[in-house]
Amino acid sequence: MTALSDILHLLVTANLWQATLAAAVLLLLPALGGVVSERSGVVNIAMEGMMLTGAFFAVVADLALHNPWLATGVAMLAGALMASVHAIVSIRFRADQIVSGIAINIFAAGLTVFLINRIYGLQDVGHVTQSELLPDIKVPALDQLPFIGQVVFQQNVIVYVALVLLVLTHVVLFQTRLGLRIRAVGEHPMAADTAGINVYLIRYGAVITSGLLSGLSGAFLAIGVANTFVPNMTDGRGYIALAAMIFGKWTPFGAFIACLIFALGEAIYANNSIIHISQYLLSMLPYLITLIVLAGLVGRSIPPAADGLPYVPGSE
Amino acid sequence: MPLGSVVLAFVVGAVIVAVTGGNPFGAYGALICGGFGIACNGENPALQVSNTIVFIIPLITTGVAVALPFRANLFNIGAEGQLIAGSIACTAIGIKFSGLPTPILLPMVLVGGMVAGALWAGVAGVLKATVGAHEVVTTIMMNYIAQWLLRYLIIGGPLQLGPGTSKSQPIGPGARLATILPADNSLIIFGLPASVYRVHTGLLIAIAAAAVFAFLLWRTSLGYEIRAVGQSQKAARYAGVSVRRTIIVTMLIAGAFSGLAGAVQIAGVDHNLTDKYFSDTTGFDAIAVALLGLGSGVGIVLAAILFGALHAGGQVMQADAGISSNLVLILQALILFSIAANFVGAIRQRIPGLAGRPTAMPPELPPSAPLMSEAAEPPPA
Amino acid sequence: MGHKRYRFLGVVAALMVLATACGGSTPSTTTKQYKIGLVTDIGGLNDQSFNHLAYVGLEKAKQDFGIKDDVTESKSGDDYVPNLTHYASLNYDLVIGVGFLMAEAVGTVSGQFPSVHFAIIDGAGTDSKGNDLKHANVESLFFKEQDAGAMVGVIAGWLEKNGKAKKNQHIIGAVGGISIPPVDHYIAGYRWAAKMEDPQINVLVGYSNDFTDSAKCKTVAQSQVQQGADILFQVAGGCGQGVLQEGTQGGVYSIGVDADQKTADPSVIASALKKVDVATYTAIKNVVNGQFAGGALTFEIKNGGAGYAIDNLTVPPELKTELDKIQGQIQSGALVPPSDKTW
């Protein structure tokens, strides 16, 4: 019972929700990328690899250029480059998109450590100095609001960017012509093609967008949350983002809610020094909750109809 | 075609090594020696082969555990969690009944592992069949739950060896699979103590698993149902197949294979649960094995041989040639790209004289197309 | 690492030139070239922690003794036995396993190759029940992490007691990776010494359950800062970078671990040192000098194998006096920092 009251007590603190939001954004960015990619009909389980690549190149670039913004740009490009490989292989060569995604993840895990060995000669990658990290920004006036001020308006710059991107992705997907086209390509590519939409172009764009977003998340992790690259530091977040995307039924806000659940579990766990329960059992919490929610409340998730189907002109 | 893809991947890998200032010939020489015991320069070939086989054994069994659901259009990312569940059950039984003799205890731990793995995968199967929860999400969740459960059990939990340790008691002698050669430090075979050759009788179990897979899929009515569901749930339903039942049964069987892999690893190699299962990737490598194996029993065995050899060889490559063993991951990824995208076919088409040869995906490839679409629909009640 | 071989050839060439230049009066006594193999655990060489330090020790030994050194990074726990066996089967003069996770593997392989020397960081060659097999060819390199933890605990406790920390609410924190013996030893010493300095202190102990994901460590650190902790001790390898960083961002002090982490973040006031590099170097030196002996070598404050470094902090003379006093008492055995997990 003490554990439960500890957790309940935590739930009303602004600190907990501040940490939750930051952790959620690390998952949200790749999840949004996944939503865009899969809405266009390309299955994307490569967020983990694209994020890891982004994290690595963010640190390399920041150490070389001494500018977090440029480094973030480099990280996004690196993520986009990995995404392009996925796009070419699965769109141009019509490969199995799951195989390609897994290959990207394995490739990124191998390449980053291989390059560390090569570039830094088995030494540490090095640490980015505090002034060259992505900064925390307190929004003037708003950050003084009770509760909400601390939770939402005292965050890293990328958190604000991510929240804007969340709304933007929703608006673009569901309220613009471009969004209609993306969804059309993902649901009925042949009909879209007949209507004069360039199926390949839309799909390339969507997959590369997912790379940009995952790379951004990697940069946030490596030079926002941390200040260095450690092998495999993304620690499965890309897979959690994938789960969040499906959990959220391929919608931006649905994915966001799922990300918040996972992040809340992580934030509660982080208080294990004051919660009286086995930390390992506590670690299971978000995953158990997800299973229960899936079993009882959310149920089925139906992906876009042509998700995973390579488009061959003239055939559905 | 897979052979061409492997060759292509190695060529690209050689370029990566050369560009970053290494010697690709030295690297591959050591890799081949470490993987297959061929062209060794002082290393003991028998030792290399033995090490590779030990890696191959769990890859075959978990490869089957991923390949079977693929046929039913189910994507089992959860082989790792099922493997852990199997190894936990095997260890728990092997400790609890450590006094029993081999003929009783060994079947108990192996079956126990299979049941645990089946239950672990069964959760995903039932959720899929009843409420339509996507198996990719549920199996990922079950992976994490298995990992944390394992850590709880061996650090502070009931299976912990003692305070300050992060492993379990060893299983009883009756729960162990015998090694092919006697585990004797004083007997010298091929120039080394016999005990260094760790190949165990689990090899036979793994090969049997691949055979069972092929038989089940192509020679039984269940196999027909699995394939029918994989082709089209709608059509399967018209043909009188219970989609719901097939999904659950498929996942149960797949989980049993993964659980068996975990149990065999404990009974044949480790003899206790350790923290290493937290960083184990066998269940994920299995996805690559299943895909590369083109979903056939023989193919899975061959793919497992390749990936096992790469794993073992990569370690030797780093020791002998000083090339980071992470090159192996790059090679694995390139092989997968190359096979999935049929690059070799595309290259052939560009070469005059070779064009016109069949370049299409072989019909053996699992039905990749609607992997995530129709399968997610829950069957009607 | 391909260039390692060439770098090494360069060293040999230079030595040969040197030898001939000096007259080459020792033609027949070709000095034996020792072969040393290092096997890391799954953390790999870039773990910014003890695997890395072991490599530093190996490199230093290479420079001093002209040994042939080879390294294998284990990709999974399944690799420990084959990697150790690899070097042993090639008759290396010393095979070093890094990390207590390798204890059982070293126990197994050292039994198979009684004529090959083994060393293991943080452990002994054990059987599957964790009992030391006491093979004569295994040198176990143990550390009293609690010694190092105690020294930084003195700093933390003293600062709190004398109102020299950031918030001075008598609350400090420790962020562990996973609750395994080396981690808990550090924290035990830290807690003990801080309480000795400041009896009303409250030491928060949290775990990230991770050694690589710095975001996880950072969240644990944040939670401790929000509970009032203003000195954070990281005991989580690469993950702990997040703790050090939270030092600056949360406006508190942080304490590094294993190596001197002064440059990792400006908030690092001190580091608890576990000299894995010294231990590795010592094991190699013993082999080269023919002084290898099986059994345990313990690295502690007494023999300079553990200790502390003052980093971005100007130490008041009173604190310096206190540190010297405690260090002296630990050296003399008058004070014995505990290693047990009691929280």
C-alpha cells in the first residue's frame, strides 16, 4: 500500500509531469515520423536505427562545428539519409518493408560503433560543453503559471518544436490537400495514381520525413538530454515509438497519448528512490499498462489499407 | 539468389573496411577462419567450428518461431521474450527438482520451457484473435516484461543465487544436455582439451525443430490453415478455417519453439540464468534468419549457419585482424537489404546477355505484401 | 585498429634501430615478446567506464613493455567463453577478462588451459555457484569501491554539514546503474561516510537499471534534485553522464565515478576513482616480470588502487584536513568502509 500511496502522491507533482513530457517527446518525434510514413503506405520499423544514427552524428557534428543548431541539422540529414535507403529499397526495389526496416536498425547499430572505433580510435567520443547543447527555454510569463507553467513552459527547445510538429502533422494529414494525397496513396494507391497523384514522390517524401523527425529525436537525446554518444543509447525507443504509433491507431494525437503513457511509466520509475517496491517490478509497469489498455479499451488498430504494399503501377 | 546477395554484401562491406583504412582481406580471412575454421593461421579449426555450432543452435529454433507466424501473416517480434520465458521456466524447474535423474528431469525442463514460451506468445495470440490488438505491439511489450521479470528473479527475487549476485543457482545435473564430446579437461582432442568443444545434443533438437516446422507447414491440415490465413483471412474463412483459432494456435506453437530455444540454451550451455539474457539478441537475429531462410526448413538452417558463423567469426576478426566486430552487423544488414531488394536481380538485368533470366522473388518467400493490413482486422465474432 | 599492428611494427623498428645504434652487444638474447589478450564485457571499449579504463592500462603497458596486444569486444554474454578460449588456445601469455559478469567464464576456461595466465577485473574465476575455484593461473583483481565511495562521501557530507553545498538541506543522492556488487559497494561507502560527516543527512539512492541510456539516469537525477538533493553521485557508467549533466542544469553539484570525470561537466566537484587501468597494467607487468601469482590482488586506498580526485571545486582547508584524516584512518585500518547494501 505504501508503494501505491507513494505513486499517487507523485502523480500530483508538477515535477513528475515535466519529466514525463520531456521523455514523451523523445518517443513522439519518431512516432510522428512513423505515422506519416505508414499513412503513405510504407511500413516503417526503422525509427530506432534512424534515431541512433541521428544521435551519433549530432555529437560528431557538435564537437566539430561547436553549434548545436547545425549539429541538429546534420543529425536530421543523417536520419533522412538512412530513411532514403529504406525508401529506395522499399519503393524503388519493392523490397519487403519490414526486412528493410530491420536491416536499417542493424545497420545503424553496427555503423555507429564501427565509426567510433575508426574515428576516435577506441577513445571516448568526447563531451559537448554545456553552452553548445540544445538549450532549455523558459517561456516568459507563461512559465509562472501554476503547475502548467512548470510542466509545459520550462522545457528544452526541442519539446516546443515537437509540440508544434505534433499539431502541424495532424493539420497537414487531415486538413490539407497534401494530407489527403498522402492518405489516398496509403489507402488506394492505384486510385490516387489515376487521379494524377505521384505515388512514388509522396511515398519518398513521407519516408524521408520520418527520417528527419527520428534524426531530430536522436539529436535531442544526444545533445539535449545527454552531452555525449554512448553506443546503443537510444535503447529501444524506436520500437516503443512504433508501438505508440500502432497504439494510437496511426494518428498523431493518439500516438502522443501512447507516448505519454510510456513516458509516465519511466518518470514514475525514476522516483524509485522513494517508492517502496522492487524497482524491476516497477519497470514492468508501463508495458503491463499498455497490454491491459490494448486488451480492454483500445482493441484493434487498423492500419492504412495499402500499408506495406509496394506500388506497382497499374495494379492495386 | 541468396548466395549472390551474400557475395554482394561482402563486396560492399570490403569497400567500407577499405575506405575507413582497414585491410578487407585480413578482415575476411579472420572472419572466415572464425566462422568456418577454414584458412586459419594458427587458430584451431575444430574450435572455431564448435563455437559456431553453439551459436547456430538457438538461431535455428528461434528462426522457426518467427518463420511459422510469418506464414500466417503474423509478425512475431517477441521471440526474445519467449526465449527468456523458456529459459526462466527451465531454470526454475531444473533447480527445484535438481535431484531427479536425467530421463525424468531433462524432458521436464525442456517441456517446461516450451510451455512457458507458448504462454508468453499465447498472450499476443489471444489478444490478436479476440480484440484485434496488433501482435507487433503486444510481443514487444511481452519482451520488455520478460526482461524485467528475469532481472527481478535473479536480483533480489526468488531465483537469486545469493546476496550480491545477479544470477541463479545452477540447474541440477539431471537437467543438462550432454555435450557431444566429453567435458573433460585432461582429454586432448584436436590439440585442445575436449571440454573446449561445447557442441551439445541440443543441435539435434534444433534440427528436429526445423524438420517439424517443414512437416507441419506442408504436410498437415494445420499447416494448410496457417498458410490459408496468411494468404487471405477472408478466403480462409470462406474455406471454413477458423481464423481466430489458427492465430492462437500459431502463436502458441511459435512460442513453444522459442521457449525450447531458451531451455536448450540453459540445459546445454549456461546451466544457470544470468544477467546476459538482458542483452541477448538471439530472438531479434531470428527475424533475419527467418527472412533469409525464405521460410523453408532447410533455408532456416542454412541462414542460421551463416548468421552463427558471422557472429563467431566477427569476434575472431576483431582479435586477429583488429577490425571491429561491429562490421558483422553491417554485413548482416547489407545481406538483408540485398536479399529483400533483389539487388542481384537488378544488376543482372543491366548486364547484356544476362537479362531475361528470372529475377523475381522466389515463391518460397513469406507473403510479405499485406503483412500489416488485413491481419490486423479482428475476425467476426 | 588495423593500424595498431603497423604502429606496433613502428615501435619494434624503432627499438631495433635503437639496439643497433647502441652497439648491439646482446645479439642472442632476443627478448620475448609477450602476447596479451583483453576481452571486454558487453559494454564495449567506448563505454566511458571500466572497459575503457582497462584498455588505457593495456595501452600504457604496450608502450612500456612492447607487448603484442589484442582486444575483443564481446557482443553478448554468449561470447565470453569463446573469446577467452580464443586467446588461451593461441597460447597468449595473459588473457584478461573485464568485469565480474565474466567470472564463471574465466573459471571455466582457466581450468581448461592451466598453463595460460588469466586475470579478471572485479571478480575471480568461479564455478557456477559463484565459489572461487582458486586456480593457480588466475589473478583476481578486486577493488574496494567502498574506499573511493567513502572519500567522495566525506566531501558530500562535509559540504552539507557546513552549509557549503548549493541548497544545504542535508539531502544528497546517488544514482546507480544496476544493483550489482561494484555499484552497491560505491554507494555503501558513500552513504556511510556522508552520514559520519553529517549525522542528519538523508541519502537518496536510485537506480536507472541501465548502463548506457543517459536519459534514464538524468530522469532519476532530476527526481532526486526535486526531492532536495544537491550533490549527486553517479555510479552508472555511460548512463551516468546524464547525472553529471543534471548537475549543471539542476544547479547542483555532481560526483563522477571510476575515472576522473572532471571534463565531463562543470558541475563535477570530485570523482571516485577505481583504477582499473592500474590493475590491468599491474597484471601485465607481473607477467612480463615473471611475478605473476594466482590469487586475489585487492586495489584499495592503501595501495593507491582506489581513491578520489578533486575536480571543479576549491577545497576549503578544513575539508582537506578532514579528507586527509579519513584517508589516513582507512589506510591504517582504523576505519573500514562497509560494502553491504543496507538500504
